[in-house]
Amino acid sequence: MTQAARVTLSRFLIEQQREGGNLPPQLRLLIEVVARACKAISHTVNKGELGGVLGSLGSENVQGEVQKKLDVISNDILLEANEWGGNLAALASEEMEAIHLIPHRYPKGEYLLVYDPIDGSSNIDVNLSVGTIFSVLAAPEDASQRVVTEQDFLQPGFRQVAAGYAIYGPQTSLVLTFGQGVFGFTLDREVGSWVLTRRNIMIPSGNREFAVNMSNQRHWAPPVRRYIEDCIAGRDGPRGVDFNMRWTGSMVADIERVLTRGGIFLYPWDDREPDRAGKLRLMYEANPIGMIIEQAGGMAIDGRDRILDIAPVGLHQRVAVILGAADEVEVARRYFSMPSV
Ligand code: P6P
């Protein structure tokens, strides 16, 4: 790609702000800050053993999951990058139980940021792709006159003003949406710039590839079991076509594949913890990814209902997730309306 043809993230955002009208200056600056923080996280992830950043801390996060060193390092990078900019009224993270208010010494802004600093962190120690997922919501209009609370974050996903993820893999890339299409950027490490490499990403239909953790099969509800059984039956079964399976253990890596070549991703409810709606978190995994998937022409449901319509009741609440190419998700959804045999 010639230097002249390259559109950096900064130029793209300024042009979006100028032409699109859906990117206010504070939101543009917020995205720049988050993207810069993801560059710093990428640099840290890429050091691996040499940076002493692998392994666990021996502590647990609010999810009751073992915290990796990079979970905390990445959370701190995003915190420090976003506190002083004046774009946020507060932020929240998978790694912090409560919301984080902007310190009084800094101005407060019009947005709320909620993120998973390192998603798929169990893959860090085995050198597989991990990522950062983030969601941007509007802060309450009176945020400058009162203390923002967790309740202000509990907005349904269709109210997100922006969403994105960074994936730290063979390349470091960034995928963004502001509600008018999905755009992909690749990190040019030599210059330190995010370069626009994909415009208006649309999920291909017709790809017969499903992503699910098959070891949970006996725990799924009957509709999911039947759907996956029929995929596995391939051309000998009711689908009449063979399927392939992928499962990386890192949502951002599986989503990058679905965005690029289609297929479906599932983390359905299972009976291991019947009271838990699912494993993935609504506010900083399912909602931002769901917005990206829908903006790329796909569908994102919890089995029956649209994920972005779910009214949140807790910052760290979990949800069942079935998302990907609209044609395939629609097939999966029909299994939930079939009479259970
Ligand atoms: P399992 C990572 O912990 C994560 O939240 C997602 O990134 C990933 O898709 C899923 O959980 C993997 O879960 O049960 O297969 O380890």
C-alpha cells in the first residue's frame, strides 16, 4: 500500500466527523485514546516472556476467574489513558467490580466506556490471539452535576454509540463501528499508526462453519444440541451440507474469523450453572460484539431474543450468545421454536 493511499485512523476519524455527522469531537478523541491504549497493550502482549508479563497473579477478578498479569496490566493501561482526557464521565471494566469515576482533578465528559481489557486471557501463556473489547455509551446529561452510578451504565446494547475490538494476533488489528458500518485497521508497527485496511465489512453468507466449545455438549439445552447435531450430520443429515468447526477459546479471534469468512459463533446457556444465563458478559463482550456483527449485516441473539434489546440489570451480568452470519443464525433460531421432542 503506497504512503499516498494510506488512510490512518486519525484521518479516517476526522473525515467521519466532517462528513458523517455521527462522530462528535469528544467521541472521536475518545476512540483515538482507546486505540492508542490498544497499541500499548499490543506492545506489552508481544513481549511475552521477555517482558515478564505472562502467567497468573494468583488473584481472582470479580468474575471469580484467575487473573493473568496481562489482565491487570492492560486494565491499568486503559484506565490511565482514559482518566485525564475529559471525554468520559466514568468507565467500567471486567477487571473491576465497581465502576471507576473520573477523579475530580480531571474534567468529566459526555461518554461512558466499558471494556474487557484482555479477552481470551487463558490463551496468553500459549501464544494464541487475545484481544480488547470496548463499548461506548452516552453519559447521563446531568453527569456533570451528580455522581455517575452503575445504573447509568445499564443501557441496552442498541444505545451504544460506538463499539470495537483490538486483536493481538499475527497482525494487530482494530475493528470499529459508530453505527454506520464496520471498519478495520491494521497496526503499522514501524510508524506506530493504525492504517485503514477494510471498509464496510460485511459478513459473507453461506459459510458452513460453527464455533462452539463442544466439551459442553451434554450440558446444552435441547435446541442447541439438535442444531449442532444437525451441523455435524452434514450432508447425511437435515442440513444436507458438511460443516467445519473452529474454537479458539478467544472470542475476538473467533469473531474476526466470522466477520472475515462468515459462519456462526455460539456460547449458549448450559446446565453447569443453571441460574447463569451464559458465560459471556453482556456489557463488554456480547453488546459491543453484537453491535459490530449487526452493523456487518449479521445477527446476534441469546437464542430467541436480540442481544442488543436486552435490558441490563447488572454491570457484570452474563448472557447466552449465538451470533454471526444472518442466514446461519436464523437457522439456529428456528430450533428454539421447534416443538421439543
Ligand atoms: P471456554 C474467554 O475467557 C471467553 O470469555 C471468550 O473470549 C471465549 O470465547 C470463551 O470465554 C471461551 O470459553 O469455556 O471455551 O474456555
